[in-house]
Amino acid sequence: MAANHHSIFKRRCKWVNGPLIIGAGPSGLAVGACLKEQGIPFVILERSDNIASLWRNRTYDRLKLHLPKQFCQLPNLPFPADFPEYPSKNQFIDYLHSYAERFALNPQFNEAVKSANFDETCCMWRVRTSAAVEYICQWLVVATGENAERVVPEMEGMGEFSGEVIHASDYRSGEGYRGKKVLVVGCGNSAMEVCLDLCHHDSFALMVVRDSVHVLPREILGKSTFELAVFLMKWFPVKVVDKILLGLSWMTLGSTEKYGIRRPCIGPLELKHKQGKTPVLDLGALGKIKSGEIKVVPGVKRFLRGGVELVDGRVIDGVDSVILATGYCSNVPAWLQESELFNKDGFPKQPFPYGWKGKSGLYAVGFTKRGLSGTAQDAVKVAEDIGRVWREETKQAKHIIACHRRCISQI
């Protein structure tokens, strides 16, 4: 009790005049820029020491944006004209830095949120951070995103495995893997690109494909597949667009089934909308799979000292390293005490486009499972919603002050 009493006195309280934004990735920066345009003050908190820490610290060197740049730009600032159609990781980080500078966003770094809860007594949010500060605010914008924490699955025998095991977030390049046999667990965009990068560095890559997955060409007939899908969606329902995309993909890539990659029963866009599962946009990995340079294997049953036993009973020996391309998850449930807007997995309960607004001034940005274009749409909506209330309250405050002055002048 005494220790708790002491910590309350040690903690500093800060009133935020405007919204408090948690996270200085693309989502948090986009909301800040939209609020700035409306003249609304705000504070951005970021747990790391820089903006866009996921892009800077947890991505591989060869990463490029998977979609054309016009679908990835944040509100009120397009990419520079001289950037390629698919900007590189470093170009995107440069763009985010110039975005933060352009709108003078100035996040407060090295402040991880420990807890956030709505105080019914004063109708305000109380947000406690690792810097022993308690922020009190009327609006709370959760912009920590879908990829806040890495997912590391429990797998039998992993402790016995004698080689290196890392998450894909720690992988930078295949340079250190030359001549080695590397098992990549996962079959999403990251897994495919890591395998391709390993091939380019003369490694022996094995890719564990446990689930069905849609693989689409990044471009069809010289046009971005995503751009084509966006165009078709204006004219046809999702199921029809899926059939068109799968037909064109089959013509471009051929069947993936015979290489150990089963397609889901639901089409790629419908699956993305319903479950948030992103189709793989092929950058060359499928060609390596067809040539046998990347070997597809089924799920891992258990790890052995120098290899793995697969679910079909086969044993693969001589595995030097394992890279877990097993994805990321939201960390919202770890710190936000709230049950109306977010579910237990840390995602909005309402599907896109309705998951951006909760009760009591709570908002979510960057949880649409629709990439940066979804983030941009949410950021605009959130800033407009807060702006409307801000202007109403400012008018009321001016009106009260004006009435007060008239009363004084009549005395």
C-alpha cells in the first residue's frame, strides 16, 4: 500500500489540450497531420526512439512497398514524383520523416503506454506511461497498429534445436546464410520474400506452408493487380472480381497446387475483407519454387537437434537456421482497459469502415487490415470527428466568455 501511495506522488500529471495519439508510425502521423490542418493541438506518444520503428528496426533490407505508391501515401502529402512506383524501405522511411517535418508533428519518444482507462468521475482518459507521467485527455487515438508485437508460436522441440532460431523481424539479408540450409516457417509476403532473398544469396531455402494461401502476380498485363482490383470493384461485386483475378493469375502464374501451395476456397478479396488475410503478391519466389530452388514442405510436427520432423512423417536433417515468418499482432489488450471498441485480439469489433470510432472519445486508426490506404481514410474521419466537437466546444466557450463580459459591463 505504501509503495503504491509513493508511486502516485512520484507520478506527474499532464493535461493534454486536445487528443492524445498513441504511436508514431504511419497511422499516428496521419492523424496528427489531419488535426494540424484543422488547427487542433495534440500530443503523440511513441515507445521507441524514432518514428516508424517497425519499418526502421524490424524489416528486411530488400523490402519495398507491395502496392503502387499512390495507394500508400498519407493524407495531404503525395510521394515525391521521382520515387519509383514501388518505393523501397528507406525511401518510405524518408517520406515519413519529411511528413513529420512538414506538419511539425514532434512526437514524444521513449514513452511506452503502460495503461489507459476512462475515468467516469471526470469523464476523461487517464494514460500512464513508462516515463512516470499520467496524461489526462478528452480524446484518445489508438494508432499502435496491427503489427505492434511479433508472434512466436510454441513449437514442440524448439528448445532442443541446435541451430539459430529468429523471427523474420530480426532478418535483414541472406548475406550471413550463404551455403546454409534455412527453414522459413510461414507462407505470407514476408516468408516468400525472405526465401527469395536467401536464394539470391546462394542459400538452400525450405518454406513451411501449413495453410492455404492465394498467390497473385504483383502486376497483370503491366498494371498493378491491386490497381486492377480497385478499378473492377467499381463495376462488379467482390465474388466476380475474385473470379476475374484468379483467372488472370492462373494465366500468368499457372497452377500453384502442384507445388504444394493450395488456394483457399474463398477468393482473395473476399478473404481479405472477411478475415484480413492478405494474398501474396509474387515478386519472383514462385519461379524459384517451380525451379526447385525454394522447396515447399508441409507443417512442422516437431524440431529435432539438427533438423525437423514434418507432419507427413518426413525428417529433414542438416537444417542450420530457422526463420519464423509467423507475423505480428496488436498489443492493445495489454494496456487499454476498454471492451466496447476493441475485441480480445486488440482489433476493432466492427468491420471496416465502421471500426474507427468508440465511445467516450476513443478512436482507432490503422486497424483496417487494408494497408496504408485504410489508415489514411481512418485518419481523415477521426480528425474530422474530433474537429467537429472541438469547434462546438470552442464556440460555447467563446459564448460563455462573451455573456460573462456583458454581465460585468452592465454592473
